[in-house]
Amino acid sequence: MSMNFSPITITPNFFQLGTPFFPMYLSIGEDAMLIEGGISATFDIVVEQIKRIGIDPQRIKYVALTHTHTDHIGALPRLKMLWPHLKTIASPLAAKILSNGKLLKQFKGVDSSISKIMQSKEEIAALPQDLEAYDFSADIVARDGDRFDLGNGIAWTTHAIPGHSACQIAYHEEREGNLAIGDATGFYNPEEKVFWPNYFESLPNYVNSIKKLAALQANRVALSHNGVIEDRTNDFFSQALAAAEAYHQEMVTRTANGEDPQAIALEKAKWVQTIADHMPFNVMTALCEMLINLSRKENEAVSFTLQ
């Protein structure tokens, strides 16, 4: 048995696909574009949802990646096998990472672990089969300010937003005010209304990217986990900054007081699992250790308030 995930209509031209924890988005003009690369386990779900929406897959021109973390690229090779006409959009650094053969080994382990977690939750009936070949390559390198016009007034502009990852980009569609931000604000659990800040690349970059996104004054924010934030988007960005400041200061204070960083990381990973229960525990622990190290090394004065 597996769950039934229906597509969610955000606007007449913008749909949420996948599962709540691992969403993808479909933007439709004359042509169409998928945003996010999903995971292997959501591939069949997404294909069925596209059928339900009723769009001819040949109208879907692009798969627009936000960044190259495993849980954001997993469905891509399967989508490109099914629909070879799809062109993958990625940032310059993302394109370089995706062409690195070392990516596949890391990808398979984490992607497989996520699939097993989803199966244990009865979100999928069977585990995805391995592919003979995995095509993660980028077809289009998108730089800050590039524009992808889908027709009928729907056009998306790319914005470089490092901090969570160095390769991350956002996509902004001005007519309806849609903004797809990847993991720029970390992991947000809307039920608990709590953030786990994810400044895995750089805390200053993370903060500056959130401010850059807030300045776009979008009507809604499409997250790469847990769906869409509607209205009062600047309040959401302010809360994300406040959460980052609190987390950073906690890491600095506790380690300065002599607490064992590994013990802190283990404690934090256990907490993360209470709000983000679809990710492998060992991965969460390693990421919590990374955040501690970044906070301890951070010397730059950072302002956490929106200007």
C-alpha cells in the first residue's frame, strides 16, 4: 500500500507536485517548466500528477534545479530518460558539480536511504530500481539575472543565493509573484512553525541571500520542503533570519562554555528528526556538526535584520 498524493493548485499556472516533504513545482505558460529535481522515490508520483493536471509532457521544456544536494536532484535522471527533450537548468557551479563522476556514489547512498524511509511510512509501495546510467548533466547554465520566458506572461528570473549551498539559485516569476527559493531559509516545519537554519556553506552568504530574496517582495514563497508560504513573505524571511541568529549564537555560546561539539551535534540531530523525519540520522548528525564548526569559525559581524 502507498499513499495517494494529488497535485496542488497554487495558482492557475503554478502547481505543487511530489510529496509535502519533497515537493517539485510545475509552472505553465505556453511552455512549461519543472522546478526542483526531486528524489528517485517521487519520480512515479510526479509523472502521475502531471498526467492528472492534463498537460502534454512535450510542453515541459525545462527542469530547473535550485542546487545539487541529493534530495533535490534524484528524479532528474529518470525524468530525462522518460522525456529526453527536457533541458536541465543549473547554476555555473551546480553544472560543474553535476558533471563530476564522484557525485553518483554519494547520491546513491542518501537517495536509497530516503526511499527506505518513505517506504517505511507507506508513502511508496516499492523501492526505486537502480538505473543503468544516471544523467545529471546540466544543459543550460543559468547566471544571476537570466530569464526563462514560458509565454503567456509567465517568465522566471534566476537569482544567485549562496549560503545553504554555494551553487544555489532561486527562480522568481513576477506576474503572479511566485518565488522558488530552494533551501535558502533552511528547513521550515509549518506545523510546528519552527526553522532549522541550514547555513552549510556560509553564514554571511546565507543571511545576505535571505535579504536578497525578501527584497523581491514576492506574493508567495515555494520551499523545497513542505510547500508554499502565502502572503506576508517578509515576515517569513524575518523569522528565518531570527532563527539563524538564535541557532548561531547558541552554537557559539555552548562551545565557548566548554560543551563537547559532538554531543551538541547529536542532541541537535535528535531534535531535527522530530521536525524533519524523512532524512537519514547520520546525515543530520554530520550536518549539525558542520553548522557548529561554521559558527565557531565565523568572525564576520553579521546583521540578522531586514533592511
